Amino acid sequence: MQHKAKKFSTRARTVTAVAAVAAVGAGVAGAVSASAGTPAAAPVAATAAVKGRATTTSTHLTVEAATEAARAALKAAQKEGQRVTVAVVDRNGNTVVTLRGDGAGPQSYDSAVKKAYTAVSWNAPTSQLVKRLDGAPTLKDIPGTLFLAGGAPVAHDNAPIAAVGVAGAPSGDLDEKFAQAGVAAIGNGR
């Protein structure tokens, strides 16, 4: 069964061509009129002023300061012959810098990040937070946390803005000592 192509009359072809030209013309005219406004014009909602106390400002540790803290913590560990990983997280728990020392164990990366996250979340050294588990054992079930010594918060105006986490030394006390060396490097403005 073959289909025969219908032949359009001259009139139908003319009407179709005129409609196509009109559609293209309308599109061009719309584009021209849309760009005719001033370049700085923006939707009203985007330029509306926020009233009252609808926003807040937060302080963040710079990448340079985070790197300095991580280097200081790693250097303190190396002086004592320890192979560790150091992580620095921002106020939101996002990793800013991670330094894995030569020979640090594979588990140390995740542990350092989690210790830093835990310290910034509660604005307390993780060695203190471990003690809270006696009264609230389900704290350890919060995703992304690790309640082992080795995390130290960085505060500005008594508010946490970052944390340093260290993992890989044979004890949490050593990890936390090295994390505190990282925090001290920021506090000393080095």
C-alpha cells in the first residue's frame, strides 16, 4: 500500500510561507523588545530589600589560615614521629583542607574529618564530648560524627567557625594535642 503525497495548492503553500515568516518575525521582535530594556534591569523580586532581621552574617576561616593550621598540626605530629592525617572543616562541617602525612593509615583520613566535624558541631574538643556519651549514648549515632579524642574547635567571638581533626597517632590524646597545635597556629597569627 503506497501513500500518495498530497500536493498543496499554491494558495496553501503561500499561506504556510506567510505564517512561517510571521512566526519568525514575531520571535525576532520579541527578542529585540526583551533586550531593549536597560542591562541593569532585574526582576523586582531579586532587587527587593530584605526587611528587619531576615539575614545573618557568619565568620569563616580563610583557606590560608586553614592550611596553616593543618600544616602546624602535621608538623607537631612529625616532630614526635607520628604518622597522622589532619583535616580542617568550616563552620558547616565542610572540609576545607586535608593533609595526609607520609605513612598515615588509610582509616586516618575519614577519622580526621569526622573528628573535626564533631568538634565544630558542638564547639568543644572531642575528648570532652566522649564523656557526654555516658549520659547520652545515642549521640554517637549522629551521622558523620566520631566521638574519639582528636578534634579541636576554632572559635571567634565564642562561636565555632572551624575545627581541626587529627587521626592516626596511637592515642586520641596525642591526636588532640596535635589538633590543638593547629588551633594555636591560627590564634598566634602565624
